[in-house]
Amino acid sequence: MTGIFITGTDTGIGKTAVASGLAGAFKKRGYRVGVMKPVQSGAMVRNGKLYSQDAEFLMKAVDKHDEPELVCPVLLREALAPAVAAEIEGKTVDIGLIKNAYLQLEKHHDIVIVEGAGGIAVPLRKRFLISDLITCLGIPAIIIARSGLGTINHTFLTIEHAKHTGIRVLGTILNNYRGGIAEETNPEVIAGLTGLPILGIIPHDPAINVESGSCGNIVPLVEKNVDLEKIISCVSIQ
């Protein structure tokens, strides 16, 4: 198998939670699962050092203790687009460092779940976007989108950009489903417009909180509501 890049239509849509759920679900199926958060902006401080709360949340799902420098090679304090945060802090997002970290993780795992920052067109460097990182790593992507009103436009544009840049998109997962006409009809419209499958619709779980480290029921929710076998079969073809 290989890696899967978890990107999305925006920030704050639950990429970390869904990526964590996928990682935990694959682990329960017997795969050696690695996780990666290449760039963390808005990193927290512990004992005078920056750390990635997202990376720790991901590692908790698979009970992994890979080197933090591999799991999250770039840490930025400011909660901004990485390119902007790096410029403010006098740093540069080192793409080579990220690529090498991914290759090291890939050697020791059957599959590596890689979670991006913000949406697919967020800049990591001046003209280097999340989409460019996905093509650099050479792995397929899954789009995470919110379920409610407005998601058709955001999801369609995200997938069109991905296709334009040559990214192989496996499909879309709609997150935080709460019900209502818009949420009930959006999946069929998105699938029809994009020609890609809806891989899952994950219900809202108020117990999930990345900041506090609470995983809630994300792994069983993913197991129940996401077509894991389809994802595995698609990735295994590579």
C-alpha cells in the first residue's frame, strides 16, 4: 500500500478527526499505520518547545511513537497560512525535509495517513500550495468536506483544482452530518457534479475535540460510515 493525503475544502472542517478515524480503523484491520502532519501552524508550546496538537491526536489513534520530527517536521507558532506564519517567524517551509520525513515513515508502515493544513490551495511557500505537496509526495487524496449548505460549491472547486494539478482523488468524505434537506441532498449532487464517489458521511459527535485530545467515537464512526474497503482497494492498485 502507500500513503493517503487527507485534504479538505477549508480549515476547521474536521480533517484531523477524520484522518485519525481512518488511521485507527486501518490499524484495527491489521495494517501497520503511520501518521503525518507535515506542517503545523498554530503550534502549541510545552516545556518551552513547540509541538503539534494535531500530530499528537493522530498518533493517539494508532498508539504510535514515531519520531516527532518525522510525524511533524515543520512547526510554526502563528495560526496562519503556513507561508505567512513562516515569513513572520523568519522561517522557510522546507519541502525537501517534509518529503524525506514521509519517505522514512513509508518504509516502516503499510500505509501513512498524511493530513494537510487548511484547504487544498493553502500556500506552504510563496507559490507552493498544499496541492503541490500532494503531487510532490505522489500519493492519492481524499477530500474532507462539511455536510451543510454551501459545501457543493466548495467541494466542487476543491476537486476541480485537484484534477487540474494532476492529483488522484479517491473521493469525498462529508463530515459532521446533522440532518436537514441540504445535508440529505448534497451527497448525490456532489457525486454527480464531480464524477467521484462519496466515500462516507460521518455524523456529528460533540465528544470529539482535537484541542483537548478527546477522540470521542471517531474510529467506530469511521468504521460504520466510511467505505474502507473501497479506499483500500483503490490504494492497493497503485
